[in-house]
Amino acid sequence: MSEDILNEIKNLNYAEIIKSIQIGIIQKCNNYSKNGVIFGLSGGIDSGVIAYLCAKSMKEKTLALIMPDSKISPKEETEDAIKIVDTLGINYKLIDINSIHKEYYNVLEPNDLALGNLRARIRKNLLYYYANSKNLLVLGSSDKSEFNIGYFTKFGDGAADLLPIVSLYKTQIRQIAKELGLPNNIITKKSSPNLWPNHVAESEIGATYDEIDCILYCIIDKKLSVDETVSQTKIESETVEKIYQLYKKSEHKRITPEQL
């Protein structure tokens, strides 16, 4: 893989980006007459970055929901999420979604994928419940890498009023996390939506985030063809084609429903 492409992706003014995102969140809250913001905090890097961004600009108007499923969520993830809110001093609620998921499980026909995605949709329902009751803006934590390959649950973690970090690739998110001072174990941990046991994003996708980012950067930002991307990135053609197909076939997840 080409380190030159990766360095090109990382070469940004992160202090300016942080400032711009924080101003943007505040402006949207004001524009929509919201009392503050709410988001789901998993203990991973994307939601961790959202937490740090909000804590530094609107701490008293921020509510985080930590929503593990005690049946499958790693205990360490929940502990990391609680450490984040304790460190930042932001308001939070801890809700175990296991009992809610069980109620669905008892009446639905079994399907592991659908039941996994149901966890993301339950979490989003809870976020919008509190957003509704407290007049809050729901922040999504999708980054540019996962958003553009459709690696999110439609009307689950992909649903939000505002996506503050969706213009940033995962490699750029890691750089912002360092700038914001997130704990190193969160910056370096393997990403996981935790929709089923032992769920690891890179294993499921079949590519590393460095590879995904280099491929998407060449295709989306540099507008290169698949063959040109293979040549520039030095990544195997099968991997480039796989990510390209994920990008194309997930387009319906990134747009509002079509009208006939």
C-alpha cells in the first residue's frame, strides 16, 4: 500500500477542523432552536471524538446515551464509555438494551443479521425519544469511510439530525482524536458496531481502514478509476474492486427515499 497516499489523506489542519465542527454544531442548535445535543456513546473512537468535541464547546448542553446489550457488548467498551463521560464531566444515561431486544426476539422470526441490526435501531429509537422529550439535536457518529461503503444500519446508527464527522476518513478521525486528547487505548482499538458477539469491523469488511481510506480517497476525492486506484495505492485489485462495489451498491443508504 502506498504510504504517500495515506500521508496525503492525513495532511490536514486538525485544529481548524475541530474549531469548524464545534462552531457548526452550535450554529445548527441555534438555527433549529434546540436546547442542546444528544448522541450514542459506545466507547469507540468515532463517538469518543463526538464526545470530546461537544465537551469542549457545549458541555452543559450535551447528553450521551451509553447503550450496551449486556448479552453481547464487551464489558471493556462500556467501561471506556463511562470513563469518557467521567473525564469530560458531561451528562449521560446508561441503558442496557438487552431486555428491549429480548421483547423483539420473542415475537420475531429468527435472523441473525436482522436481529443484529435491530440493536442499532433500538439505540436510535432511544436517542430520538430523549431528543424529543428534551428538545435535543441528534448527532450521528458516521465517518467518511464507513458512510461511503454503507457500513452502518439504515435508520439505525445511520440516522441523525447532523453528522459532524462524516467528511473525515477513519485515518483522519484518529488524528483528530490525538489532537483532542482521547486515551490511546480508544484511538488504537479495533472498531466494532457490537451488533453480535466478537464483531470486528475490519474482519467483516475484509480490508483495513488504511486500505479503505486510500481506495475511497482515490475514487471519491481524486476521481480515479478502479484501475488507476490500484496503480496509485498499490493495493490488490480484488480489494479495490470490493470497496468500489460497496461504495456503489450502498448509495441507497446515503440518500433520502426515492419518489416515483
